Amino acid sequence: MVRKKVTIYNPTGLHLRPAGIFCNTANQFVCKVLFEYDNMMANAKSVLSVLGACIKKGDCITLVCEGEDEDAALNAMIEAVESGLGE
């Protein structure tokens, strides 16, 4: 299991379009991809879970990946978040 804390920099947080990119990135991998926010753990492969977390600009989340391709998944998720998730 690997984990890393990242900050969301999108001006509007994780609304529908960036949430879709976030989930599409997670779905490219076999391993479990989760995120921890506000004392809750949720599935990063589920758009409803991401939208339900109501993550705003400046919020910190912890990405957690567990499985055979966990390192590649974590790196891809970090890169997606740091690149602005399409915004």
C-alpha cells in the first residue's frame, strides 16, 4: 500500500468534469485506488464518491493505492491532480 497527500488546485474544486478525469485516471489501473478526505475513505474510481466528498480548491486529500500496480497508479493520480485535472 502506498499513500500520498496532495492539494487540489482547481479553481472550482472537484466538480463533474475534473471528477470524471480523476476517476478515469484511477480506472486505468487494476489496484484499489481510494482517497481520504475529512475523516472518510472513498473509492476514487466512483464519480459519485468523488462528487459526494465536496472537495474544494485548497483542500488536501490523501491518495491511497493498494495492489499490483499501486506505484504506477499513485504516480498517475498525483500527476493528474497536480496538472489541474483538465482545468
